[in-house]
Amino acid sequence: MSTGAIRDAVLAGESDLGAMPVPEFYTALTVHADEVGMFEGVSSEFKDPRKSLHVEEVPTPEPGPGEALVAVMASSVNYNTVWSAIFEPLPTFAFLRRYGRRSELARRHDLPYHVLGSDLSGVVLRVGPGVSKWKPGDRVVAHCLSVELEDPEGHDDSMLDPEQRIWGFETNFGGLAELALVKANQLMPMPAHLTWEEAACSGLVNSTAYRQLVSRNGAQMKQGDTVLIWGASGGLGSYATQFALNGGATPVCVVSSPEKAELARRAGAELVIDRAAEGFSFWSDEHTPDVAEWRRFGQCIRDLTGGEDPDIVFEHPGRDTFGASVYVARRGGTIVTCASTTGFQHSFDNRYLWMNLKRVVGTHFANYHEAWQANRLIAKGMIHPTLSRAYPLTSAADAVHDVRRNVHQGKVGVLCLAPEEGLGVRDQELRQRLLPSITRFKETS
């Protein structure tokens, strides 16, 4: 039995996938433990993920208790795959070794290769003992929260569990592959009006943006708020912009080109800053923040808002922008932060934080309930995927390279078992009502 036979069965609409044999091997995007030193002595900006990534056959894992094996039709690239591929801030094999020490079941993840990817859309092939919510043939997407919930800390907010991990980054058997192994409670219904590749691109970033802006665990955005959104046409920012608009807030979208500015406006944002056109650079040199640029940036925001400072700053670039973010937030405002794609060591002037009673809130992905609610909004057509381009799995390293260089808009998808784009839609009526919003980002790629 090959994965090709599974693909054909899915495309033919066969539901009895549980009766099909599971192949012994499948194709996946991996990094190798014996190559973690390949970039030693190379500056971060010159590390090319295409050198470390492999598309190869790997053995198929058996789903254990509470787990599911999924036939992956499509996946997408997140920045954690970039970090995995360039072995920053540390090789992800350290995560796999730590997880492997936890139990006999977890030991399967400690391998000399790491199957990457934290998103998927696909069809359930097998479920392990104890799984009753899902069955073979169910069409699903997956969120990336892998959690044990054996400690009390995680039962109010599962992101606080000491054994919380990100699937496909801190665990093995991720979604950039023909098959994937997940905990069954990572699965959610696939939105019926989307294609495989559209459905696959929202799980991580949409859930992250939901927690960061909307949830009680994040900024708790309310109607009338002014929300500064960095990278508003990128993966995270494109969803944050939609949440702001849907929630009665006013987004101030920061982008890096005229094309990205136009895309933000087409999404409904009226207040847009092209930081490249304005020439904003928040560091005088490698070690010295440029406070005058913070002030100029703040004035630029007030010129757009009629004198208002942001109630919320949606932060994820990190080192390059964090000092400016703290400065421009209003008195009593909130800087909500995750990711730090330009560097983890942040620098800011604490006087502007403490004397103006601002808050910094750290958020990381989303708990199960938040992910489910975020996916529900996708399924209802209230939030739309922001897919700009989809690569075949054989070219997944090029997709990661694009995200690394920030030459993409929105989300970059990867076709795994899906042979071409445009497949998988079940609710054409809803889709037609929501076009062209669903394909807005793709139309500009």
C-alpha cells in the first residue's frame, strides 16, 4: 500500500479509509541531527534553510492511546519551521530528547530526524485506543498544541501546563508530510467552503492571533480600541487585522511595501503605514536604539488616528521593533507579544512602561478552546484564510526559504497529498458568497 492509493481514495470521496492498509513509509520534510553544526560560524541572516532541509521517506508511526494518524492533504509554513531549519535558537533535537525521556510513548519522538510542520488539513486514517470523537474518514484540520494535562497547572489554561509543546516543532511527526501523527484533541473540523491548502494555512497563526488579541489570556481587545499591527499583511498580522476589524477596533497596519499596503487596504484597513517608504529604522547602530525614530513613528500614528495612541500593540517582530512598540502604546495600554522573528533579545526604555502604567503581555499559541473558537470563525466565514501561494511538498524547502526572506504575503502553503490546488471544497454555496475575500491574498501573489 502506498500513500498514492490513500490520496486517490480521499479524492474519490471514499469514507472507509479505516479498511485500507497504512503504508510502511511516507514522504516528509525533515532536518537531521547529524547536521546541526552545518551553520557554525555563519551569521544568522546568511543561514539558508534549503541546505538543511530534506524531502525523504521515513517510517510510519503507529498511533498510541489518544492519538490519530492523519493523511495530510496540505500544510503550511510557519516561522518555527524556519527556526528548526537553521537550528536557532537551538536545535529542535534538544526538544525531542527531552520529550523522549518522559515516557515510553514519547520515546518514539526522539529520532535522528525531525519531521517538521505545525499545520495540516487532511483525513483521519487511524485512531488509537480511547479516541471516540474522531474516526477514519473524518476531514480535519489540526491545531499545534500538544499537551499532557497530568499536572494541575494546565487545567485552567492548557498553555500553562509544564508539559505543553508545539507539535511539529517540539514534537516529531509534523504536518509537512504525507502523513502526520497528532494527539486526537488537536483535531478540529475542516471548514467546508475551503480548499485543502486554504484550510491548512490558518491553524497556527489564526489561533495565535485570536489568543493574542481577543482572549482573556491576551489583550482582551474591545470595540473602539486602536490596535497597532506589525506585519499586517504577513501570516500573523493578516489575521490580527481581520480580528480588529470584526471586533469593532481600528487597526493601524504597519507593512513594508506599497503592494502590502494596498493589500491591507483591500482587507478593509484604512490606516496604513509603509515603514519602508517612511524610512523607519529604530536602531542607530547594533547596540543603540534610536529614540528620535520612536517619536517620529508615534507622531505618524497620531497623524493617522486623529491624535490617539494605540490601546494595543500587536507585537511579533521582536528586537527590531519592541522598543518602539513600548514607546508608542498609550498610557495604560498593552503590548502583547509573541514570536520575535527579528531577535529574542528586546531593548526598551522602561520609563515609558512603568511611568505610563503600560503592560507587556506574553502570549504563546492558544489553548484548545481558543483554537476551536478561532477555527469556528473560519468555518462561519467571519475570518478568511490568507494563503498567497502553495508549493508542492517536493519544493517545501523553497517555501521555507521564502518565509525566511519575508518575500511572501499572508501564508505560504504546501501541497502534500493533494495533487493540485483548488480541491476539497464541499460547500460551494458558502464559498461563492464569500469570494473574493477568501482568495484576496492569492490574487495578489
